[in-house]
Amino acid sequence: MKAVQVHAHGGIDELRYEETDDPELKAPTDVIVKLRAAAINRLDIGIRSGEIGTEVFFPRIIGSDGAGTVVAMGSAVTNVKLGDNVCLYPLNDCGRCDFCATDREHRCAERRVFGERENGTYAEYVRVPGRNCFSIPSGMSFEEAAAFPLVYVTSWRMLITQAEFRPGEWLLIIGGGGIGTAALHVAASLGTSIILASSNDEKLAKAKLLGAEHGINYRNADLAKEVRRRTGKRGVDVVIDCVGGDGWVKCLAALARGGRLVTCGAIGGAHPATDLRRIFWNNLKVFGAAPGTRAEFRQLQNFFEVSGTKPIIDRVYALQDAAKAQRRMEKGKAFGKLVLRIGD
Ligand SMILES: [Zn+2]
């Protein structure tokens, strides 16, 4: 099959589109999916560069998100049948520990995304556990079905599970990348007042079209002051922070009393100075969020079914142009998901 493989940690030149062996069923619980689309995540860039990843093997096919058709399956798989079109829950785990047995697989010690310790989805075929295959929400194309899993299941966990976000609350989203736009999409359909903060005016203009009431360019403005001004000095109830760095300090200052902040990224810096007094004086709650569980993935599927909405896609590239797609992400230009089309 054709795949995009990484032969050594490094820059974008390490991505090679080439011929490699087809994956084979290994366990009776495995499924082989003929992929029709994959999506780019920032995590892929971290895995390629060597910034993320514990067990290294080369060459390695990266990519966590995918959608396609089941073409082979082990004898123990019961939730799908040959020919089913599926989207993939993008993480693997042990499936046996107490956490996995009780729908809390986000706490499993063996948890990892596809492409991290086994081959991923920048390929014509992938082997995955059958229990990672889910039906594609009605009316979604393969490209749309590959675009939502990782960023939407993460933003869902941030917004719904951790922050317990409620309609009518004020929401501040930092960053217009994959998770930020997914959070914007979900929150906008709940009926709420959203402020999106980004360093890019073009992204701010697009965010308004998708339901953000306010856009703030945090390069040119004091974010906390601007948020106070636009919320009648009150501050926001929830912050979704995908960036970290010094912006984190401004996020805490932008929260209303009793507000909640959920963090999932540190591309702006991992060691911001924090005034702890602000957290206890104002009764703030700070949460972390890794990608959600299969149970949350099912809630997300229902959300797409009931709302009839589709994930936000920035651009679609052919599989062999994965490097071009990653370059667009590295430049911070994408608003929404970058998707790879696979096959004809
Ligand atoms: Zn486990």
C-alpha cells in the first residue's frame, strides 16, 4: 500500500510518501480499515519531530484520525461487519484495567494515540481494535468523518465534561486551531456568548461567521481588560485555553468569580507565572483535559446526529501532499481541520 512514513525524527522533509507492506490482522479483536480520509493534528508534528512519543520505531506511519471501510476483521469482533463505513476513535488502551473496564480509559496507563506507538492513518490501510470503529454520523462524508475525532472528543471533554458548560454562559476560547474551532462549533450550537481570542485577524473574522460574538487579537490588546470591557466588567464563566504561555495569566484574570478554566495546550509556553491569590480569592476551578473517552465519543456522535452540523474543515489535500498540509499547520494558518483524501 501507499503511506506517508517518518524514517527519523526531524523536520517536514522526514515525511516520505512511499510503498510499504499492508497491515495484517494480529488479534481476533482487530479490524483492517481501508482508509478514505485522514486528518492532521498538531500531535502528528510532535511525534514526527520527536517532541512526543515514548517508544520509537522507524519507519513509522503517523496520524491519529481516519475514516474508511472495514475490509477484514478478526473472529471476536462483533460491533461492525465487513463493508461498514466507519470513523475511528483515535486512541488505544489496554482494555483490561479497572479504568478501561469502567469507561474511564482516559486514566489507563497504556493509553496512546494512533501513530504514537503503532502505525497510524496517513495510509491506505490501518489495523485498529474493532471497538475503536464507530458508525459515521448521517450525511457526513469520509473527509468530515476523519476531521472530527481527536479535536472534537478533546474539546467535548473540555467544554462538557470538565467545565460543565451551560447554555447562556460566557465562554472565552484561546486559539483558532483544531480544538479551538471545535469548541467554538459545539458551544455556538448550545446558544451562548462566545469570545474567540487569536493572534490572527483572518481567523477572528472566520470565527464570527461561525458564531463567535466577539473576536480579540491578543497581540494588539490586553486580553483580560478587553474581556472585562465586553462582558460589562463581569468576566467569562469558562475559558478553553489551547495555547498556554503568558496568555494563561490573562485567562485567569478574564474569569468571573467562580469561573472555570480548562487547559489542553502549551504551544505558547509551559511555565507561565501564576498569581495563586487570584485562584483562591475568586474561587476559580482549573482543569486539565486529554482526549475524551469512548463514552464521550458516543455523545459527540449523537451531537452531530441531532444537530445535523458538520466539523469545520480548513482544506483537503491528497495523501501524498501530507507535508504541505503539515506546513500549513506549522505556520498557524489553518482555521479548522486539515484533511487528507486517500484513494480515488
Ligand atoms: Zn487500561
